[in-house]
Amino acid sequence: MEKKPNQALTVPTTLTDLRTLLDNNDDLNQAPYLTTTCTDDIYTTKDGLLAAGSIVSNSYLWEKDVYEGQPQADWNRPYQQVFYANVVLEGLEKLTGPDKGTAEFLNLQGSALFIRALAFYHLAQEFALPFDPATASLTPGIPLRLATDVNVRSKRGTLLQTYTQIVKDLEAAKDLLPLSAAFKTRPTKPAALALLARVLQTMQIYDQAAEAATKCLKSNGSLIDYNTLDVSAYRAFPRAIPNGNVEVLYFTPLINVDFLDFPTLTAIDSTLYRSYDEHDLRKTLFFRQWDGYVTFKGNYSGNAAVFGGLATDEVYLIRAECYARMGNITLAMKDLNELLKNRIIKTAFSPLKAANVEEALMLILAERRKELVFRNTRWTDLRRLNQDSRFAVTLLRHIDGQEYRLPPGDRRYTFPIPDDEIRNSGIEQNPR
């Protein structure tokens, strides 16, 4: 985090320079991966763990020492994204002349704020405790780097300060960004609203999350009718880049690791697979049988890259849950059924009904699990929902005759900060 990329080759001073920096997709459009390896969506064997390497294996088994002294991309890459965003924001602040205040100027400003907010959010899901409204003002957050000066010493602040900064960045970004972009790797207003809805849901501010989701869906509420897709195809979903998948609002794959990309290493939890009804098109579009296991094939990227970005299906589910928690069962089930009618075989679809709020929540959360499998949201959901005994689960692994458990509220739901960062900055380590 204290290190900056080598800028000896170029110092961005024009809008074109700054745009080129933000279009660096290899660095900016990547999301952390370890929060996917440790969820209950996936299953592997002893041989799979041996092939995966120590960091993935330790994460999968929720070991105390995850990194074994190695650098960690899940920490370094988001802070690299934060650095680039800050370079752009400072470059725009210094800019003079006719370019200042133009549409491209505002677009770049909004994009940098969005990128910084998303990076901070990803870091908070992995390296800070789950957000609890009752304790967030007393809980350590993540270091908030708001400037490029590497001589400013890092400190953690509180979890409430972390999320307040994320929301502040997104509130500003949504009013600066355009409704659409030439490529889904660039932020837009609907993407900022979708991320804002996700953040507010994580903070358990459900009325504001529903409001953000509504504004997002008003701008772009497109859904793919799964009845139009080829269930037999290995890659049934259209490529998100440049603009193939109408549901994708912002394209971000996970950091590339073989463990998640290759079905020879990673299978899908059998209980999760059995939860899909025979008329549910997701069962054949998302999964395939391979060598006795069920493996995942339904990446919203449209290729082998594991999708970890923002899409409208998640926004419908966010709003549905928020409506249910606000007591509006009618609107909650309307959103859920709007999604499901595009997921179930048309001749078999029958709208779901709920008699009360709790039943509506159970239905929505069950469909959320099935819809967002392998989408880098499950870890955050577990951390949030485990705070409610109605939805809390204990995760189990069985490897080589040994059982591994991760109970609700366990300290291992928060990853340790990498050792090199602790040595360099002296910030507080997360207890495990």
C-alpha cells in the first residue's frame, strides 16, 4: 500500500493521459478472489488443494495463517486502484484551461471516485470486521488513502469512517457519471447506483439501499430471458465486453487464479446444486456434470473469467430484500418474480407468494444464493446474515478425513492484513 507504481515513463497531465490511466483494465478492472475461495458455494478435494497452492488452500480451510509471509494481491491490487484513482483526482484538480469542467472532465472525476469506492469496499469485505451498525463507530476499518503522497503514514480509523467515505465517493460519482459508456469496463451512473445500493445493503440501511436500487433500475433494468439461451452451450452467456450482456452494469473479473477458473480443481457444493428446481434454467446454464462432480460454467463475463462486477439481477434482489425488510411484501415479491420469470422455463413458471415478511425474506435470500453463485457476493452475505440467528449458518469442509468448521461470527470471517503491510506501516493487525 505504501508503494506506488513507477511513473517515470509518463506523468498524466491531460484529459487524454488521465483517461488512458483509467482505461488500464488489467489493473483497475479486477476484484479480490480469496473471498470466493472460502465460501460454501464451492467444494474441492485434497488433490485440488495441493494443486491450488498454499494461499488458496489456507483460505479454503479458514486457516489462521493464510499467506505464510507471501505478498497478497487481494490487498495490493485494490490499493493500486486507489492510487490510480487519486492520481486522476489530483490531476483533475491541477488542470487549468478549457478542459476543466467539460463532460469528459466530469466523467473522469466520477470514474475515479467510483473506482476508489469499489476498491475500498472490496478491501472492507476482506480485511475489516463485518459491518454492525451498533459497533461500527468503535471497530477498526481499513486505511483510507485519499492522496498519492506515500509519505503520509497509514492508519485504520473506524469501520464507520470507511463506509462513510465509500458512500461519500459514490454519492458524488453518481451525479458526475454518464448514463452509458462505450465499454462496460468504464463506470456509469447506473453502476454507481448499483454499487451504492450494495454498500447500503451491507450497512443494513435498507430504505436508502432500496432508493438507490430503484434509481439504478429506472436507468437500466434490463434482464436476460434465460429461455432464449442455449442451455447445452458451454458458454451460454453473451460476452460482457464490449457490450454483449445487457445485465452487466460494470465489468470486473476476479483476479485470475487457476483454482476458480478450472473445473478440474473446483466443484460446486452439492446441497446448493440440489436447491435448483428441475424447471430452473440456471441449473443447466450455470452448471455442468464433469468427472462425477458439478462444476460452474455460468460466468457473466461470457468467457472463463470469473465475473465479480455489478449487474441488474443483483439490483433486483437487493431491492426485493429491502422491500421485505421494510414490510412491503407486495413490492418485494414483485421484484423477485420479475427476476424469476426470466429464469424459469416459461411453461412452468408460477409466481412465488409469501404470507408474511419472514417468508418473503426466506424466499428472496434463497433465490439470491442461487442467482449470485460465483459472483463474489456470498462472503459478504454470510458476514451480514450471520448477525441474524434466522439466517446464520456454520460452514463445513471435509478434507482427508478431517472436518473444518467456520461458525457464525468467527474471527476468521475477517482476513489478516498481509505481514509486509504490518511491518511497513505498523497498523493494527486483525485477530484471528
